[in-house]
Amino acid sequence: MSTNDTSPASPRPAHPWVDRYIEHLIVARGLSEHSIAAYSTDIVGFLIFLNDHGAALEATTDETVLLYLMHLRSRGLASRSLARHLSALRGFFAFAADESWLSASPAALIENPKLPRLLPDVLSREEVTRLLDAPDTATPLGYRDRTMLELLYAAGLRVSELVGLTLADFDAQAGLLRVFGKGSKERVTPIHSLAMEFLSTYLSSIRGAFGPKDQHVFLNRSGKGLTRQAVWKGIKRYALAAQVSTRISPHSLRHSFATHLLDGGADLRTVQMLLGHADISATEIYTHVQAGRLLAVHRAHHPRSRDRDKS
């Protein structure tokens, strides 16, 4: 929104192109409500910018997009946020070009702002063990939570994938989960015998205590599917109880799953498939985590290391 706008409530701009694109994201690409809302917000932000400057969407050029990015930068947005806005505009204008509303996308050739490469926070094996042991499995809630934590680590699930699991997604005989990831992309992933034992027991003996009202695997006290926010709060609570010193995030067990697999000798392509990454470059970040650990070990233990001499 323009920093010069002092009206109490500026109307939310709309455009038929944007409406058609959002419909495309919902119907053709099957994106989640969260993703749809993010794309819509970013594109509407661009419409507001155009309205404030008396410009038309149909007349957008690469210079217009660059000016918009400069405008966002002047408001203090970091490179990662700028890249997200640019990605939203790229997708929208590529769709507009495909529909022949524009001759070409004005955002196609604009380079991404330089982004810092952030390495994921990975729990040690000991921290994972303490975290998994934190719930009290003598109670239905504790057993449910232990089962969720086991699955997050056993299959490298996103929290959104975990809460989206339904009864039909578990093949107990084969020990497989059917998972719907980003963009409703389906993958089948194995789980180890311990996680399978927890899940089977939860489904046969524990889940009924929640008074199920739908087909989701994991239910709240009202018998309905859990939200991502509820699972994340639980992870933070158990991490605190387990005295996990590593910074925790909703993806901590997913990151740990991938890193520990690579540490154990798994190849990168297999880990990519298990995580459901469309591009292997998204998986390669875990090799950087490995490299950082190797460097730390080398510095700490090599007889000629200055770092060792200082300790």
C-alpha cells in the first residue's frame, strides 16, 4: 500500500485477469488456501501500486516491475520478501502471456535479488530421541502426539502434509503413506517399523477416544482434523520439555530426516524423492549442512588445526 495513502479504508483493487489467474491456481494447480492467499496478496499489492501511480495493468513493462521492486525495497523489505513478490508476478504475467492478454511477460527477464543461503536448523540424533520421547504415551493426547512426531521424522513430512493425512492414506500391510505435498502433488513414502507400530496402535486403539467426526488421521479434542498451528505449538512445547537447544521450527524434523539419511549414506536423488522436491537443487542444501559438520569436526580434531590448539 502506498505510504502516502491517508484515507481510512482504501478499496481493494480488482482486475479480471487476476481473478482468472487465481481461479487457475485453485482449479488447475490445486494450491493450498495458504498459497492462494499469499499469491493474491502479493498481486493485489502490485495493483495498488499501479493505482497509486495512475498506471494500467495492461500497460505493464519490465520498467514498471522494477519500479515496484524499488518501491518495496524503499519500504524496508528484505531480499527474500522481494524475491517472493517477484515470483508471484512472474507466475501471473507468464499466465497472462499464455492467455495472449500480453505479448510477453514483463517480469520474465528480471533477475532475483541476491538471497542469503540459509542453512536449515538440524537436530542431532540425541535431540531427536529426546523430542520423540517427550509426550506421555499413557494418555490419548500424548500417544497421538508421539505418533505425529514419529511420522514427521520417519517420513520427512511437512506439517501441512501430516495434518492432511486421511485414513485411506495409510497402507498398513506395505508400510507406506500416501502424501499430498505442495500443489497437491502426490507421493508415496515408506515409514520404518517403529513408526508403523505407533501409527497402527493409534488408529486401532487411540483415535476413537477423540470421537472422530471426519476421516483425518490426527484429530483434536473435538474429533476434527488438527491445524498446522496446533501441531507447531505442540512441537515447541515438547522441544522445551526435552531441552532441545537447537533452534526449532515446524520443519525441524523434516530437515533432520533428510540430513540424517544423507549422513547414513543415502543418495541425494532418493532423498529428493522422499521429500517430494520437484527440483534437486532444493535438496542440495542438505549437502551444505553435511559439509559444515565435516568442517567443524576437521577443525576440532585434526592434529594441525589451530582451532584445536585454542581449545
